[in-house]
Amino acid sequence: MKIGIDLGTRNSLVFIPGKGIVLDEPSVVAVSLSENKILAVGAHAKEMIGRTPDAITVYRPLKDGVIANSKITQAMFRHFISKVNTGINRFIKPELLIGVPAGISSTEKRAVIQSGISAGAKDVFVAKEPILSAIGAGIPINLASGHMIVDIGGGTCEVAVISLGGIVTAESLRIAGDVFDECIAEYIKEKHNLAIGDQTSEAIKIKIGTALKVEKEETMEIRGRDLETGLPKTIKVSSNEICEAISDPLDEIIVCIKGVLRETPPELAGDIMDKGMVIAGGGACLKNIATLISQKTGVPCFIAEDPLRCVAKGTGAVLDNLDVYKKSLMAKR
Ligand SMILES: Nc1ncnc2c1ncn2[C@@H]1O[C@H](COP(=O)(O)OP(=O)(O)OP(=O)(O)O)[C@@H](O)[C@H]1O
Ligand SMILES: [Mg+2]
């Protein structure tokens, strides 16, 4: 039994060869403190964020793409394994292939492997997320030609140039969707004197957020707490305000992409100029992100198909063709 896992800061996906993606849930766990018991994992737990009594705590066990709470991560792994390993397979210990950020330290990598083993896996393999993301985006990574992938997730932005199945140059930035949300909340606090929750700022970003100013603005009514009166209040925000709110983290992402391009050997840079770079991860869904990046870098940009699922699909392709991708897997310890 082999299971591929995209352990994301925001979303975790599980892939089983022959079945495809069987689970796609927020990386959230709700724990009852009094009974020290896991109450819910995934979507159910996410609904509880910001709405729990004292006796319940909701955790996001991943931060910046790596494990911040190993006990809770283990609970999440155990949940995934039990959900997919049913019937007769229940007694077979699965092998896990887990995607990790390219810039992960060896301690962080060990934590991933250890959490998988403690959750009941027979063995844990790890592969770098940009490679998995590129495979899942349909990029033929084993060719002797340069390909560039930019994966903008919740916790990390990973930029990599890949050739012959390996990473040639890469940079991991711990700035991505979560930071966009924080900047939106900060902006609304400063400009409108309104405190809003994480889920509201994310909803604003998804509904009207844009990477470039637009002529035809969209607006959205949002609710929060007036910081002067302390009472609930509704206000209207518009696309270009959100564009302004997230411009700093977007600039940092552009600087990171430019840095990787500068370090790329000329032959490969030429290949990338020809074919363009591919954007994946949930951040690829931000309106006008491809236009912004290609304007700033001069390199054509394309959004991957199904960008939130590229890493999970990549784990699937690797599990289905282990001999082809052997050299793209990381050494285990
Ligand atoms: N339509 C959208 N517009 C803008 N952002 C979006 C959209 N849809 C999803 N996102 C953002 O994408 C992020 C989640 O993406 P993804 O699932 O790829 O991250 P992750 O894999 O969990 O994180 P990481 O790879 O950093 O560990 C969240 O910040 C979410 O708000
Ligand atoms: Mg991801």
C-alpha cells in the first residue's frame, strides 16, 4: 500500500495509485483539552476556527510549509491513513511519499519522517515540492531542458528551475497566501478601523483580490468589529484596495523569482524564455498574478491546470513510476 501526501500549510491532499486524489482537506485539527482527544480533522475542524469555547483548541499544525506541532501532525497522518486504509488493508502498514519544501532543513525533514512513522507508516519517503508540483503540472522534468515552476501556497512560495529530473536553482520564501491574508487584515484595520478574522480576509482575497490594479473594480461587503465602538460593523471594500494591501508580499515574491532567474545558467534561462514559467499552488488563482509576474520579469507565465492539486498529482505520478523518478526523491535520512 502506497500513499502520496501533499502536506500543505493550508490544505493536505492524499493520493492513492489507481484511485487518484481521495482526500482534500484543510490542514486543521480540533482538540478537546479537557479530554485530550481529537474532535475533528480537516473541513469540520476548520469550521470551528474562531468559534470555539475554551475547552476546544483548533490547531494548524503546519507553519511556513513545515511541521510546527508534531503531535498534531501525527494525528492528521493517522486520520489520513485510517480514512484511506480501510477493509482488509487496515492491517497493512502503508508507505508514504510526502512532499516537503525544497529549502527544508534536515531537522525539519526528520520531523516529517518521524511523524509519518509514529502515525503507523512502514516507511516514509520525501520529495521536494517544486519537483512534485512540476510533475503534477505536466512538465516533462526529466528532459535536458530548463523548466521553471513557481508554487505559491499558503505558507511558502517555492521557485525552482528544473532540468534532467533535478533542481538546478531554487529559492523558498516563507511568504505566500497566509501573508496576503495578514496584510489584508492589517490594511483594513489601518484604513477602515475594522478588525476582521482570518477567514474573512481570505474570503476577500479570493473573491475580489487582484495582483494588478483593475479598471473595473469589484466590491465586497465585509463584517468585522469596529475598533472605536467595539461593535459589529459592515463596510465595503474594493479590488484595488486589496491590490494595494498585498503589494508588499507580491513584490517580495517577484524579487525571489528574479533572483532565481539571475542564478540560472544561460542555456536553461533561454529554455525558460522560450517555454515560459508555470505557476501552481493556490496563489496561482489570485487574479492577474500571471500578468504581474510576466510584466515584472519579462518571462511568459502560465497557470498550471488545477493549480491546488499539482503536488498531490505529482506524488501520484512518482508512485506510479518509481523507477523513472527515483533520482528525484530525496535521500531518506
Ligand atoms: N482564488 C484564489 N485567489 C487567491 N488565493 C487563493 C485562491 N484560492 C486559494 N487561494 C490561496 O491559496 C493558498 C492555499 O494554497 P495551497 O493549498 O497550494 O497551499 P498549501 O499547499 O497548503 O501551502 P504550502 O504549500 O505553502 O505548504 C491559501 O492561502 C488560499 O487562500
Ligand atoms: Mg503546497
